[in-house]
Amino acid sequence: MKILVVVPAYNEATTIEGVLRAMQGVHDVVVIDDGSTDNTGEVARASGALTLRHVVNRGLGAALRTGFAYALSRGDTYDAVITLDADGQHNPAEIENFIAALDAGAEVVIGRREFSDMPRIRQAYNAAGAIITSALFGGPFTDSQSGFRAFQVTKLRDFRLMTSRMEISSEIIAEAYRVGAKIQQIPISIAYTEYSMSKGQGFFEGLRTLWRLVLKSFA
């Protein structure tokens, strides 16, 4: 199975080299430098990754859509696309578990984090996200906000993703249900650091994300 790993990145110069080094020589990787104001793009290119840059910061959703569009533009080059974060939270070695799930027949695979391992504020955010996503778009779903995911390209072609920011995570679930994808959740490990905690969305951004999800549900 030919894999493309899509890594959205915004001001991740301090962590992205380690993330990319773990995948070097194993999988094709494209980094979407989402208008970083540090040298994220330069570090990514020096690490050997193809890097596509947004001139201005457009948001997580826009970065993922750019990565997906690149994968689909390659015709039959790739069988699957995997996304993971650039801040070091995800373990690239676990990509093999996603590939195994795809090989077994899944079309969309979502990494399920253990909520008890999360800081309390993240537990609250992610529990709310799972409940809201399940209520608005289908479910039940345990961890709708996980950034570690895999998609069969044949199914990804049917997705109609439109959002540009954090609500992309719930929109992906909505689209997976809409197109009738075989969805599987698999457990993943997660490494929380002071740095990675500082990158998450705050309370008010969470409220804005919720509002955009409600609008999306009526679209």
C-alpha cells in the first residue's frame, strides 16, 4: 500500500524535524506550512519533506484540504492518506497500525486517544467535541477531534470538505458518514508536553468552532 503522510504545520520549527525524521525513508510526506512566521518550512525542507506553503495562515482545515488535494492530484500514486500533527504528540511508528486497519477493510481510520491520560481541560474539550459531533452528524463517536487519521484515497475522493479551521475534524466525521465509509477507531498513544498543550484551541476559539459546526449541520 502506497501511503502519503500529510502534516499540517503552523509555527512548529522546534518539533517538526523530529516528527519527520521518524518517517524518513519509510513513507512519502508532504508538509503544509500554513503561513508560519518562524522557519517551519525551511526545517521541513531540510528534513527532506516536500513542503507546500500558504502565504498567510488559513487554518487547520485549509491546510488539510491542501494536503488532500495534493494527494488526489497525483492520480493513482497513493492508495491512502494519513494525517498526523507536527507538534510531536503523535508517534509516527503507529502509522503501521492504521495501515493494518486499512488493509483489513476500513476506509476511514481515526486514532482514539485515552481520555484519562489527557489534562483535564483537554478531557472536557474533547468529550464535548465527541458529543456535539455525534449529535449533529451521526455517531456515537468516541474521539472526533483526533488529528491522527487514515483515509482510503478511493473514499477520500468523495469527500466535500469546506471548512478551514478546527471544525474540520468534525466535518471529516460528517463526510465519512455521508459517503458511507467503513469507519474504524483504533487506540493511539499521545505525548502531552507543555509545548503541545500551548498549541490547542482556547475557550473562545472552542465556542467559535461549535458555532461553525452548528452552521455546517444545516448546510
